[in-house]
Amino acid sequence: MASNSLYVHAPTNGSTSYVNNGRNQVTSAGGASVTYDARQNITAVAGGSHGYDAYNQMTAANRGTAATLDYDPAGRLYRITGPVHIRYLYDGGRIIGGCCQLNLFVVRLAQPTPI
């Protein structure tokens, strides 16, 4: 039993149909078309759009609300700027959490490795 009813998940029945092309790329999801760029990155799906840099890292996403994704020199996701701003924290190459624009630790994403 959940202590807070806002966190209760009530799944619904249903299904989504998908259509794939000869490259096994999804070209339609639930009747909405899916498009790709020359590097095979998904650029549009269900009214949303995505942008990528020369390293195929997603740099922009828009599904009614725009977000920008920034990477550090090591190629790790560093920051997402949009309605909510999150800066990610790493321990070497492993992501360990993120903090919001108020520099409050908001999420822990990985468990430490046991010794």
C-alpha cells in the first residue's frame, strides 16, 4: 500500500501499433510517423522534434516544450536546460545524480559499487 496516493500507478489496458522498414527502423508508432536524419537519428515523432550534434548526441528536444542538452568535454551529458534545469554529476565515467538550478541535490541515479 502506498503512503501517498499520488505515487500509485494505475496501468491501463491498450496497445500501440508499430510499423518498421527494411532497416528495422520504426516508421510509424500508434499512427504517428517517425522520421530520421542521414545519420539515422530520430528527428521527429508524434509531434516532437529532436536535434543532434556532429557526435550524434541529442542537443535539442521539443514536444511542446523545448529543452537543450549540453555535454562536457568528455562527451557526458552535463546539463538539460528547459522548464526544469538539471546539471548532472559524475564519479569518473559513472553518473551519480543531478542537481537543479538552486544547486539542490535532486536525484541519485546510481548506487555506489560495493567494496
